[in-house]
Amino acid sequence: MAVISREEIKNWIEVVSEGEFHYKDIMGLRTVMTPELDTNLRKVMHDFCHQVSPICESMGRGYYRWIDELPEPENWQDTDPTKDFPVVLPFDLRKYVWIDPETHINVAGSKDSGKTGFLMRTVAMNMNLVNTVFLCNMEGGRNQLRRRFDAMDIDIPNPPPFKTWIRTENFHDYMKEPDTLYVIDYIDVPESGEFFMIAPAIAKIQKKLQELKNCVAVIGLQKKFSSDTAYGGEQTMKKASLYIAMNPGKLKIISAKIHTDPRVDPKNMQWTFEYNDEGTRFSKITPYYGD
């Protein structure tokens, strides 16, 4: 096999690699790996990590990540702090919560809580206001998706003024457009039960929002009936601008980073409602003041 130069290895890491990578996967070399090539690769990676200006960082067990070059400093004074992202939410939640661009909203729902209805209604309420993308797992199939949108009390043209893709993971791969509302139904609990993988999935979405500029994501999560936080625990709450918990017939604001009215803290505000599961209609929405 021809000798692979350091420059070729560096170019692959810089251009092709995404996130963490294993050194054996550089340039697809795993299938042709020899002891000599393995030794040379590990030496090159060691040098990349320990030179005066390292270009890689070891993550352990043969995994590495590329260190980005230092970008230009953020010009934060060019932003307009009085401008929010014009997303409309069910339950008139924007009356209480300010949503900044480049942030995300988490909707944690137990089984049959109306979480999907909330997310689909968010799509329909915003489709004529802002570029909208719906990333859904199509759990009930296309027929159910059609029935739920058709049952809504909001007319949706044909073709719809929003894009829909079926996804079950790596939602951030479909986030390509700036100035966009991304609605994600939903980040599923891994079959392995590795709940700690949910927070990193949210972090990838948040990173994309910051890269794209002027975007917001509304993310569906699963939770137990007896808990206000989603599977994955408090790590799922870290950067959310708004965190909502839903049980059948009840919606609760768990946290809201910025309040529309500084004098009114919406934390722990609750509403009861009735929900038609076939559609996406919430009726008899009433403030609730119990536990």
C-alpha cells in the first residue's frame, strides 16, 4: 500500500471528519489496516495532539476530535436585544415567555399527553409567519399524520407551506436553513435505555441553531407521568429557553429563562385542557392552581 502523507491525513481530518472520529477510520483505512500502518497513524495523531499548536485532541480509546482554528471574536453589539424570534405557541404561551433567536424549547410529555398535538399545532400556527421545518418520526404512519393535520381547525394548503421529513435520530443533519423554525417530534428514548444520550442529541440541535443564526427549535421529549423532567434528567433542561411538561389534560411551565413581563414569573404556571387525539385541537383551556 502507498505511503500516506501527514498532509493527506490532516486534510481528511479537517475536511471529512465530523465530531469525534477513530484514527482507524481516517481515509477508510480500517479495512486495510496493517500493524505498520497502525503504528504510523498513532504516531501522526500523537504528533498532531502534542505539537506547539495542536490541531487535534485525544478523547481516549483511539478517538480524536479536530480543534477548530480560532475564529473572529463575536460582535455581540451588532445584535438587537429587543428582537425576539416570532414563534407563536399554543396556550398563548408567548404572553408569558420571551423566545430569543438561537434557542430551543423543550416539550416533555408522558404517554397520550398531547405532546405531538402541541408540536403539530405549533407547525400550523407558524407556517405562514416564518420558514418552518417539521421533523417527525411518523410513529402512526402518514395516514395518521394526514388525519391529525386535517382535523385541525387551521386550514393547511396543498402543498403545505412547510417542509416535512421523517427522522428518528440525527435531526441536526436536516437543519440547513437560517431564519427557520424547526419542530422536532420527538427525540426517542434509546432502546438500550441509555438516557444519557438524549442530552447530547439536544446539544447538537442547539449547536446547529447557533451556527445557522436566527433559528429556534421546538423539541418533543418523553417523560414519566410522575416526573416533570424528560428521560435524560436535568441535563435536558440546561439550555432550554422554555421547558414545558405535559400530562393528559394538564400543561405546566417548568422553567422560562426570560419573561415577557419582568414582573410576572411564569414558572409553575399550569393549565388544564381537553384534547382530541385524532386531531390537534385543545379545548376548554383553563388556568390551574393546584399542585
